[in-house]
Amino acid sequence: MATATESTADQSAEHAPVDAAEESLTAVLLDPDTIVRDGCNAREHDTEPDEDLINSVKAVEVQDPISVRPRPDGTYGAFKGWRRTQAAQIANATAEEDGRTKRQIKAFVRADLVGRDAWTRFLSLIENHQREGMSTKDTLKAAELSLIGMDEVEQKAAARALGLKRGTGQRLARAQELSDAALRRASAGGMDLEQMATFAEVADVPDSERRLLRALARDEDEEDGGRGHWEQELALLKAEQTDRATRTEAITALEQAEIPLLPTRVPYGEKDTARPLTDLTTGLGNPLAEDNHKNCPGHSARLDDEHQPVWYCADPTAYGHKERPKAKPEKTAEDEAKAAERARTTACNRAWKAAAGPRQDFVSRLVRSSKTLPEEAWRFAASILLDLPHFYGKWAGRREAEDVARLLGVKLPEKPFERVLLSELVTVSKARLPHVLFAHIAAAFEHDMRDPKGWNDARMQVRFLWEDPSPQQVAYLLLLEKLGQDDKGSYRLSEVEEQALAPHRDADPDTGDDA
């Protein structure tokens, strides 16, 4: 059977999107042999009709109208119902032999779609996606091609129909790189197209699939329709991905410099002869550093927790170096404990920085929304403005507009020698004033919480926010948690934020001055 395809020339649409509903159209009867597969039919795999469909058409013909576009040669391209059309062609081919009558097929002839390939592919995607058997990869490809080929008005309507964020079309190509097995697992786990596209972005991080599916299941268990757990897990995976990329770059730099990277651990039973240069001297007792050691055959490195090189000599004894008198030759249990604590600190610091992304996205959605700002939010902002805690005054003294503008979605002009006045760029109506003030307060908090390492004035020592947040930070996080819950779970705290708040759950944080 012929399965010829031909795509009409793509033209930019200058009118509103075509309504996907065809109830108002009148179906006409066409000869199935005049119909071929439209080049914009979304289904590219499993395109042949099965025996059950063929037998059904032989018995009762095609019941539901197909959808076609006229072609220049007088034939029609089926972008919906190509398998039903093939079944009708097969039934007609054997009709005389079986003593049956050849039948025509009902079709909606969509002349309005000629030259509108992107929207045609989108309509085909909607049709096929709702039927069983279309592969996830076909769905992703069709969605990508549809959105890329549409104008802005059509993209907005199509993305809404597919449950996608604007701009996702560019990322769907990445999702098609996932294996068929991974796509099947993602689909079975409940991921939609948007989530598959974002999953593909972090698929190279070990265990990302299991973690995202677990986060998705947690969101579904909440029964409020939110994606808070998903967003937090995704942010953490992206942070780990960045960390892995930083390590890869560091290793590449060492390789290009032809400096050996020592293993973190030596095999059991072997002695680690390598020593850091800080523990060594020259034969005459002079300190060793990278500059005066780089010509030594044992010059090598290990990477620290931040992926910065720590310089080593692979075998100090063989190359004539001496150990400093206070250098420790062997690791103790205390050293192991300190190493474990350093690893924990690194992981918590990374998680704290990653949590800022979903948190700021949620605040941005709140302050940009046309809905009335929740009372808890504007009352909290008012308390900060009235009480003027130290961190807020310090931030306000910087007189910077970038953080507030980013939350409000305002583009700042470039004025290198002049301070930008946000009041001249933001429309502050009576209804919008609470949103703007909350954005201002939130920007101060986000600046204060950007670095996980802080300072405890009362104890005069360094503190990590993930284990010792200030009372104001506790109040801010608890507020966002409450607002996220009230907004159908659109925001949830990350694990590291939960950890920070755990000792304060039963307390009533004061939003006065810093502790």
C-alpha cells in the first residue's frame, strides 16, 4: 500500500490559532484511495492498522470522520485518522472478492490549514496523544516541531493545551535523546511533557530518574496538584550537575597541564605514599609549593571539596623531600570524622544554594500575580518595614534595584553612571502596592540568605544558615511554606530548609532585630 507523504510549505500565520474543535464542521465523503499520509501527521511509529481495526472497518466502515488537508495534485493528506484510512483502503481492495461494496470515508476537509504545518502537526498530536499506541518519542517530536513552527499567539494556545510552559518547545528535542525505556518509565511514573523535558536536562546526574519519580510521587500523594517536591529535587539535581561539571573542568585543566590526578583512595593493602606539599620541605629544609615543586617527577594533585587542586608529591622519599616535623604521617579516627563533617558541610551548602531557585521563583509568581496578595504576606512585609531589623537596613543601604526588579519581572535600563530608580519603572497602584512591598522585603531576605555561611553576633562565631538560621529567616521560610501550601502545593521547602526549621517548629519566631 502506498504511504507517500508530502508536507505543504510552511507559512507564518497572520491570524488567530485554528480552533481544534471540529464539531461545527461538516464531514464530506471521500474515496480512501485519494488520501495519503500528511507530512505533518504526528504519529511516525506504529502507523499501520492492526487486524482488529481492519476487520472492524470491513464490518461497519469507519465511524468517526478523519481530518485531511487538500493537496495541489487533487489528493488529500490525512493528519488525523491515517490508520483508519489505510484500513478503509485495505477493506475496499478486497471488497469485490469478499462480496462487499466499496465504501467512501467521512472526512473533515481542512482547507484552512493549507500552509499551516505547525498548527496541523499540533492538531494531529492532540488527536494521536489521546489515543492508545502513540509512542512518547513521537509525542515529544511532534510537540517540539509544532511549537517551533508556530507564531507567538499559536505557541501560547498550543502550550496551554499540552500543559507546557512557554519556551519548553526548545527543550523537547533534548527529551527525545532519552532512551525509549527511560521515556516509558517516565510516562508510567506520571511525568508530563514538561517534566520529561526537564528530566532530560539532568538525566546525566546519577540516580536522577529515581529521585524525580520519587518527588513526583510525593507531590501526587499531597493531593493538591502542586509540584513543590519536584521543583526542589530538580533544583538540587541541577546544582549537583553544575558541581560535576566544575569537577570535570578541573580534571581537564590538570590533564592539559600534564599533572597527574591522584586517586582519592588507594586500593586496600597498598600504601599511599603521596603527601601534600604543605607537609614537605626540600632536602635543605625549605618549604615546598607549586612553583618550586612543579619540575619534580612526583608533582601531582588531588581535588578538594570545592574542586580546587591541592598539590602533592607522589613519593617524597624517592624524590629527596623531607617531612615537616609536625606533619602527621597517618590519618586518625578524628581526621576521618573531620573529613565526613566537611563532606556534610559541602553537601548542605550546595543544597542551600540550590533551594534559593525554587524559593525565588515562588516569590516571583506571588508578586507578579494579578491575584490579591495573601494577607499574611503583606502583614509580614509591614512588620519588617516598621521594625527595621539590622539585615534589612544593611541591604537597603546598598540602594540596589536588581534583586527587586528580577522578582517583579522588570527590565532595568543600562545606566552605568547613574543609579536606577525603581519607582520610575514600576507601576504602583493601590491594588499592586502590597505585591511591590513584599518583593522589596523578599529581595532583602534573599540577599541575606544567599550565602549559607553567616555570622552569629551573639556567639561571635561563624554559623551555617542550614543549622542556625536567624529568627527573621525562620519566620520568612515558615511564611513561604504556608503560602505555598495555600497555593495548592506550588511551593514546598527543600530538605535542607526543613532541616534548618526543625528546631523552630514549635517556637513563634520574632521578626524583630537579629539574634
